[in-house]
Amino acid sequence: MSERNRPSVLIVEDEAALQALLRAVLGSEWNIKTAANGKTALDLAGEFVPDIVLLDIGLPDLDGLEVCRQLKSDPRLEHVPVIFLTARTSGEDEIDGLQAGGNDYIAKPINPAVLKARIRTHLELKQNRDELLRLARTDGLTGLYNRRSFDDLLNREWRRLARTGEPLSVIMIDVDHFKLYNDTYGHGGGDLCLQRVARASESALQRPADVVARYGGEEFVALLPETKLEGAMAVAEAIRAAVAVLEIPHKASQTAPHITLSLGAACTIPQPDQNPAGLLAAADKQLYAAKSEGRNRARGSDVA
Ligand SMILES: [Mg+2]
């Protein structure tokens, strides 16, 4: 593993000699960042999201237990394992540490070999957990986000943009005459078609924050944060065109001799006292309009 890709360990320890020792012992295997107090630890963790944290309980400013609670309350950091380091060895401290959300506990003086073994174990657990999470979020057929993770992302962006007052757009995407496609080419053919539509849709997105997910069956949905209707219509047209140029033959289609898409876009400025259901319903309505106007097209509207 190249140095750049090695897991990172955040060492939070105020005793300079111990901090230097830990850095020397662990630095051959992992990328190391250090902090000598709680405030710096929280700032650093928020900045670069470590893979694991070694956390001294006795710190000069914030108590290590409090640092742990704050780390665990940040959604980006809640699953980062925390190993407490402490000179105190009473069972009560151990219970305090675990109640604060810590994952493990090592008493000083520290045995480097034991510490390294524990770190490896926790990193491995985290990797397995991350992989399970990734699978749970993904649609097996297309590799796109599934509906559940789309709903999570949508709710998160809704709340974020309700604070900043910026627009949020969604595009509902439907493969035209897909039932006929399956009837003609079989379900295996249908699956291949959906995979190609997924790849093409994804390739038409322009910004890193834009996401396309499988919404169910032959329906996909795109989430475009900080995007006005005009921008969303440009993306919708790009997705439509990206699939059209594939010219996937569809001899039973009444719209074109190949696979086409209908798309419905909607845009709004999220309000804190509302939820995204109205935005999705508006996009659905536009999709319906695109269908009834002849398919193979995009329609969109702003939602007041
Ligand atoms: Mg200390």
C-alpha cells in the first residue's frame, strides 16, 4: 500500500514524550496526525476524517470522554473507531469510556505490539462495516445508489439547502416502453439495457455533488443540489441525449426504433418546515407531461 493510501491514525495525547513515541511506533504502518488537546483534535478530525483515533482521557482542555462524545455526534465521524489511552486503570473509567462511545481501551504504560494489534483489528472491522454499508446503499443490477440511499441523500440535501437558501432540483427518468422491451428481448436483455442506461445517465452528470439513483424498475432519479431549473433542464437533456446516442435497438417501441427516455424535472428552494415529497411529486407530474406529449423528451417546472 502506498503511503498516500495508508489508513490514517489521529493521536490525541498531551504528554509530548508519549506522543513522540506513539508517532515513531505507528508511523511505519499508518499515516499519523497528532493533537495535544481536545479542541485541536476535533478540528483536525473534522478536517481530514481519520480512520481511527487514539484518545488520551486526561487532556488539558476538554476531557477525552467529551471529545469522544463530540466525535460520535458528527455524522461523518460517528463510525470512526476510538481507542482510549489512559493512565487510570479502574473498571469505572473503562465503563465511562465505552459509554462515551469509545470502541476500546488501552491502559498506560502502552505496549506497542498490543496497541498495533488492536489498531489493526479495529481498522479491519471498520473496513468490513464500510463495505457492508456500501452494498446496502447500492442497487445490485446497476451499481447506482438504491432508492433508500437516494431518499437519505435527498433529505440531507433538503435540510442543508434549507439553511443556505439555495435551490435543489430533481429529475425523474423513465425508460419509454420498457415493458414492451422486456416482452421482446427477455428479462436478461432488459437488465443489460438498464445497466447501459444507468452508465449513460451517470456520465451525463456534470458536478461531483450530482447523483443518479435507481428509483425502482425502469425508473431512475437524479439529485442536483444548488441547481436551478435551467441547469436541471440542461442535465435532463444531456441524459436523454446520452441514452439516445447508444441507439439500443427497440423494435417494439412506438416512439423510436431505439431506447428513449422521458424525463420530468422540478426545482425548489427547500423550506425548513417542509419535506421533499412535494418536489418529487412535481417532478413526477412533469414526467407524466413528457410522456403524454409524445415521450423521448424532458419537461420541467419550478415549485413555489
Ligand atoms: Mg494526558
